[in-house]
Amino acid sequence: MTRLESRLFMFCFVPSYQQFPRLCATREALRIKECCPSWEGDGSPCGASSGRGFCQDVEVPDQPDGPQYPFSGLDDREKWPLVFYNRTCQCAGNFMGFNCADCKFGYFGVNCNDRRESLRRNIFHLSRAERIRLMSYLNLAKQTISRDYVVATGTYQEMENGSNPMFADVSLYDVFVWMHYYVSRNALLGGPGNVWTDVDFAHWAPAFLPWHRLYLLHWEHEIRKLTGDMDFTIPYWDWRDAQGCDVCTDELMGARSSQDPSLLSPGSVFSSWKVLCSQAQNYNDRGVLCDAVEEGPLRRNPGNHNRNVVERLPTSADVEFTLSLTNYDTGAMDRGANMSFRNTLEGFGDPQTGLGNSSRMGMHAALHVFMNGSMSSVQGSANDPIFLLHHAFVDSIYEQWLRRHEPSPSQYPESDAPIGHNSEYHMVPFLPLYRNREFFISSKDLGYEYSYLLNANQRLAESMRPYLEELQDVWPWLLLAGLCGGIVAVTIAAAILTAKRRCGRSPWLHMSKWKNAFALSEKQPLIRSSDTEETKHRNYQTTI
């Protein structure tokens, strides 16, 4: 069994830890509003007997939200997660997870004492084996039904306050598709077409960057558990100054189909993927949540987008201007924020002037529009695996800004941000619970780094790594070839020596006998002295 096969086999025995745990999606758990599953290690809720964590009341902030969402008590995401649960596991030390069975980001080992830093690399700097592994892991996650998690397909009211649970099984990959849909969906106010569109618990406001940072960390975390590959990291796509979709090849994220430019090439594993939670207008018209059923193939038609909305892909100058903005967020902290790093990076601030409510989208949003397919819908964008590469690079720009400006924690707003975005708000829809401010910190504090942010010597070593790995893969064959060549050379040499010895013992091969047999008496030299110089010149010329 190969290393990759053994890792893929291991997923059957490795639990994962993410949103809406199956053990908490029962009538009883919803009735008592408690999500405190037992840790298998000692059988106690949250691993309390081993000191890993405890079942405690959820505390939600009471700071006021901004004016963008003028309702209260209508949406299940308000004051997350109180509509569903008011008691959850609160983990201690380096432990994490809905039952405290896992380690915090950056920690490994049975007791979570092993601190290690992971490295996210440019996708074009991966070795061939790493690229194959990435595609295999993505497809495995898409084809594997999550053992531990389900997704909600109805509101708490439709579930009759928990007495009629409405959850669905989906693949591990689609758990994350659903999460991105759920956090960004419109608020259902009751009845068909009655929705509030100016609300998003992960976009258009300060939590955009911390929320997606946590999202990527959890996605990376789950792939490691699924495959047993604790060294796995999400690669990034550096799209600065790109003239097109560089990653849209069958070797990577899928080329364009020759039959239908909005579909993927049959040569890509992603051409068989089906999307879900991608029909936002349909859900709004019916006044319902996504039902998590397949809705057709993954679509992408990069570059054939509305040029009035996005003129081009972001440039190095756009990125540098964005990084120069000193304020994390400003004003109402929404899409109209001026000179806001967050709003400009998200794409609603002009990357040349910093003014909000830009008529054209830039930076992060420009990539989504440019892809012109499943990526171009906020709620359904995570269906396209390019989403992960794109957001990894966005996260690296966020990391650059944090290192360059070293903001104090107070730069992240405690109050008056759009609903869901204040510093103490629990991020929707994560279980276990995390607060926005907890991810307004450096990636190095969370156990990961980006290869292009390394120092010069480290970058040089990193640039050589894939070539050395390729060499490592072929060196046994080179060694074998060398040995075979050596054996052949020794064999030929031995044959020649043997032939010489045999020739030396054969009387008929002695040259002296042949010379005597054909010797002629020589009366005068064959070359006259007068011809000597001419002969020398002729021989020299012949040699030339």
C-alpha cells in the first residue's frame, strides 16, 4: 500500500470536528439546548474528567450592532448560537473541538503539547506528487459523507423549536460549502419573497478577514484528519498581474471544456462535481433555506464576465496601495467605508483611491466576478475549489498588513459594526465557538506561515525544495542505472582482458613470426632525404 493510499484508507477511522455535530442534531439536544458531547477518551462530556474542557453556559455580547439590520429575534444566526444551544463545551489549554477532543491550531500530539508551524505554498511551487495529492484530497473530501456533521435545511421555527429536526447528510467538502452559504444567506422574514438582503455575517464588514481565516484553518484541519496527512496545507494562488486563470488547467483546477465554455474539461476530476446551495434567488422567492441537494455541474467561464463591473485582475500596484492603508476599518464599517484596508481588500473600496462603494469591484471581489460561474455567487462560491486557493492568497495579504502595521486589538471594533461583526460576536455557524477578535492576530500565532513571506534565505531554500523532491523520487532509478552501467563496463573490461590473455598464448598471433615471414631485404631507405621536408608538410596538412 502506498503512502497516499494508506492515508486515504485512514479516514474511515479518524473523526472530524466541525459545524452542527451529529450528536447535537437530535430532538433531545435541541430540546434542552445543549451541545456537550462526550470525549471518547474518558467518556465524560467535553472530556471534563481529563481536564480537557467543561460544559458551560454560552455568553453572548450585548454591545450594539450597526443600523444595517434593523430586526431582532427573526434570524437564527442572531446572537449565535443561542437559538439552537445555550450550553456548549468550553475547552481548556491547547484543546479544541465540539467535545474538546482536538488540538488548537498549531498544536499537535496526544496531549496537544507539540507546537509546529505549517507552511502554505504557492500552488505553482508544489512538486508533481504534491499536486496529485492535493487533487486527490479535494476529490476524497467531495466524495466522502461526513460521519460527524450534518447541515440544517430548515429554520428553528420550521423544526418546531427542535421537536422536528431538519438536517441533511452531505460530504465533508459540502459541509464547508453549506457553511459559506449559511453565513452569507439573506434573512428570512417569513413567507415567499420576504427577505432582508442587507445582511451577511461574514462579508461586507470587519469580520470578513477573521471569518475566512478561521474557515480556511478548519478546512485544512479537516483534510488532515480525513487523510491522516498532518503536513497538509492549503496552497495559494498569487493572482497579482495575472492575465487569465493560470490555475485553470487539467493538471490543477480544471481547464475549460471545448464543448461548453462554461463547463470544465472532462480531463479534470472537478468536471464531475455537482454544486449545492447555489440558487440564492430561488430560495428567496420561496422563503426557504437551501435543502442541500445537488443543483447541477460546477460552472466556470473565466474572463467572459461583465467588464463594466471588473475591468481586469488585481495588479501588484493594487495590492501595495491596499497594504498602505493604515486603518483596518472606518466609518460605518460596511461597503461604503473609505480608506479602509478591509473594505479595499474585500473589493468594495477602489484600490487606487481607497473610496468605498466603488462602481467597479477590485481585489478579492474581482476574482469572484472574473471566474464568471459558481464562484461569482457569494452564497455558492465555495463550490469551486479555486475558492480555497484564492482566499489563501487574500489571507496572506491580510497577514502582510498585520505585520506591517502591527495594529492594537482596539483597532477591531467592539460595537456598532454590522450584525455579527463586533469583536466579541461568535462566528456563525461554527461549533465549537470562536469570537471575531481571536483571529485578528498573526498567522504565526495560529501555527502557519506563507512561503513568499519567508526571509530571503528561506525563500531560496523553499524554491529549491520541489526540484530536490523530484530528484529524491528518481534517485533510486539513477542509482540503479549507474549500477547497471558499472556492471556492463566491468563485464566488457573482463572480456577484453580475457581475450588478450588468450591471444598471448596463441603462437600464430605472435607478430615477430609474421614480421620474419614477410621481411624484405632493404637496400636503401624508402624515403629520400631530399623529400623529408615536403613529406613533413604534407603529413601536417593531412593531420589538419
